[in-house]
Amino acid sequence: MITAVVIDDDKNMVDFFSEYLEIKNVNVIGKGYDGKEAIDLYVVLRPNVIFLDVMMDRFDGLYALENIKKIDSGANVIMVTADLREETHKKIIDLKASATIFKPFEMDAVMHAVNELFYSMVCET
């Protein structure tokens, strides 16, 4: 079973996203609400994938992505964002996010990203 951590500063989004993942047999082992929590949860839980909102007030998702990749360059981090600016997209690519999902999104797009990510991992081994 795939394990996941969900991070977003909107508690309702975290709950909704987590419930959907659980229905799709993804075990949500952690939830957080800013980039600092994302890093801490990643270190402690080592999930297969972390879903990370980009725009958060205190520590944003780019801060978390950068620091998680310093800890584990192979970490699977899927960025979730409504920010369509080119500079943000470039930072996400430069920091080597595994995938990006743009808000508003269809929940099926989330599972498509997860399946694609883990299918490519299986093919590499």
C-alpha cells in the first residue's frame, strides 16, 4: 500500500484530499498545514509520496520541497498549486518535484499522477 502525507494550509482541503486518497487505497499517515510541518513529517514518517501545497502563509511549499530534497533527493513530492506564474513553475521544476497538479483539479488527476509516478518507479527497478 502506498503511504502519503498531505500538506495544505487549508484544513478542509487536507481533510477532503486525505479522505479521497484513503478511498483510493492510499494510506495517509500524516497531515500538516505548512512547509515546516511537511519537512518534520517527512523526516519522521518517510512516506512513499508527499502532496504539498505551494502557497502557504508561514513556510511555503517551495521551502519544504527544497529542504525535503536536501534530506532525500529521491523523495516523491507532488506539488499542488493554483499559482500559474511561470516563475513558480520554473522553481518547481528546478527543485525537482515529482509532479505538479494545478488547482482546481479533478480528484482523478491526483490518482493519475500517483499511478504514473509509481509505475515509472516499478519500471526502473
